Amino acid sequence: MAKSEDLESEDNEDSKKKKTATKKVAKKATKKVAKKATKKVAKKATKKVAKKATKKVAKKAT
């Protein structure tokens, strides 16, 4: 009986470690995806602002 209990506790620890590792990896991946998405949104916003500014300058020059 003692052996089976030891095995069960080892399995539990292994699964806990795996879950923790999975969570960490998922967290990192989520951060990377969020960073990329933020960059894309920022890039689009910057382009729009630049376009508007260019139009205004062109209008004034005309």
C-alpha cells in the first residue's frame, strides 16, 4: 500500500509541475501575441494620423 501511495503522490507532483509549466508557456505566448497585436494596431493608428496630417498640409499648401 505504501508503494502505491508514493506513486500517486509522485504522479500528482508531476501533473502539478506540468500544469505550472503549461501555464507559464501559455502566459509567455499570450504576451507575445498581445505585443504583436498592439504593434499592429499602433502601426495602423500611426498611418491614419500621418495620412490625415499629410492631407491637411497638402490642403493648406494648395
